Amino acid sequence: MSELQRTPLRDFHAAHGARFVDFAGWEMPVQYRSILEEHKVVRRAAGLFDVSHMGEVDVRGPDAGRFLNHLVTNDVAKLFPGRVLYSPMCYPTGGVVDDLLVYMRGPDDYFLCINAGNIAKDLAWIREQAANFNVTVTDRCEDYALIAVQGPKAVEIVQSLTGAQLGLVKYYHFTEGTVAGVNCLISRTGYTGEDGVELYHAAGDAVALAEAVLAAGAPHGLELAGLGARDSLRLEAGYPLYGHEITRDISPLTAGLGWTVKLEKGADFIGRAALAAEKQNGAPQKVVFFKTGDRRIARADLPVLSAAGAVVGRVLSGTLSPILNEAIGSALVTTAGSTQPLSVDIRGTLLNLHLVKPPFVALKKTS
């Protein structure tokens, strides 16, 4: 059994009472006090998350922009220095290799953030696709640590530690500057649906930066938050998680991410033909989000039933919404079934699924 990988903040978490879990081969904090309370703190004030397990990749060279526009479904050509793009990266079948963030630092200089569980697979895929382009693909995962500060007080807290004018940095934009004396790429992105920043920085500076943010945030109600709250927050916001709402077998169109698929962007990106056919013919399945009106959680892979009791799909993600105080989730169901009454059987009790368009709660992210 291989040893779990650790982020530069592992001992920091232990010192603050974290409970750890194995997440994609990483020893990560799932919670400190309580997932419920950490979730509420992020919605009310701010939470500090260690997301240093995420992967970072540099893509540089004369063909960098053209290559990335071939690699991902969204339109990289619309980027400019300081802009961030969210996009799936697909197989020729239209299924998803991963979803990622693309940062444009300059015309020939891009930076990717990829999912922790997909680092090896993504790097191999990106390098294979880059073979016919004049680009250099560099694995930077060991060089970076990454903390996310999320919540309505997040920007105010980080602003107290930096001379960078965060109010001038719009949602899905970034700047570079020092935070508490640490050189950072400061990104106005996040995975909670709240306002906030993500701070990419040298791995050796992680503890000093985390301690500084924690101290500056304490008077504002900031607390440490783990992966448990991160997952319940992202599901409340209706954000996909690779391996759940998007997979090798669930395309961006099936997942409701059609806005990220730019079929007419002028680049023949990987998966374009399959996605164009899916759009024209209609997908046989679709991802839906639901509430239950009950606190019992519909767990992943639980069958979804039609009114007649036939299995028409399966649950993809499920959790208790601490804000709504009821179970919420997502499911992959037949397109025909999605228009009919749906339910799940939890230990002999049928719970109706009330389909909703996320987010499940009002969010405060910046525009």
C-alpha cells in the first residue's frame, strides 16, 4: 500500500486539530471542528482551505494559445493577460478527461490548474496532445502550494495583507503580488460559490502564509475548513466534481455545462465532432440536481426510480445542505425520465426528488 502524499501544510493542520482522510492519494483534512459549522462559517464570514493537492502545469511557447484551444472545449482565444478560463478537456468521444482552469500570463505563457486525482493522467494526456505543437509542458506541482480563502469577508481579510488592489481584480481574473510578504498569484476564483481568492505560492512559504491569513482573519470570524465543507459548499453552489457530475462517460453537454463548449470557436478541439453530434441529436441522459425535503442523504450510486418503480438513473452526489437543513444532490437520469416524478429508496422509504436549478442557496460571489 503506497504512502499517502502530504501537502506542505500537513503539520499545520495537525497542530490545529484536523481529522485526516485519504483523498485521491493525499492525506487531507476533512474537518477541524465540524463540517456543518465550517460550511456555515464560509457562508457567513470566511474559511481557509488548503488545496495544495491540486496540480499546476505551465504551457509555454509560440503555439501555446493555439494548442490550448485545441485541447479544451472553451474558447482560449478570448483570454487576455490576467484572465482565467474554466473549461472541460475532453476525449474524442466527448467524455471528460478533466475540468481545469486556464490562466493567461502572456501571449505565449499559460498556467493550468488541474484536479489532484487526475494529475498523472492529465499530464500524460496534455503531453501526448502537445506533440505536434511548438509548446513546452512543465509539471509545476511540486513547486506550488495553494490556499483558498472563501466567504463574504475573504477579500477584506486578504486585502489587509497585500498592497495589490483586490477590488480591481474581477471574478475569474488574477493578479500577482505579495500577501503577508509572500509572492503569490492571486486569483479571484473559487469552488464554494462565495466571493474569495485563491493564493498560489512557493511550497516553502505555505506555513507562514497560512498562519498570517489565519491571524488576520480571526477578528473577522475566519476559520479553517476541510474537504467535507468544500464538498457540501460546491454541491450547494451546483458545481461539478470530476468523477461525479463529469466523467469519461458524462460529457459537458450531458452535465449541463454547454456554456463551456464552444463548437463555433474556430478551432477543431478534441471531442468537437462527438459533442456536435450530441447537441444535434440530443443526449440520452442528463445530469439533474435535486432536493428531498428530508434530512436523509441520497448517497452516490443509489438508484433513481420512476413513478412506476423502474430504475431511470443513479445518484451522482449527495449531502446535507447545512443552509437548507435538507438533503440535496445530483443524479444522472434518462432525458425522458427527467420530466417525470422521480424518487429514491432509502432503507425502505421512498423519498421524492424535487428537481431544482442550482445554486440551491443565494450566493454572494463577485461579478
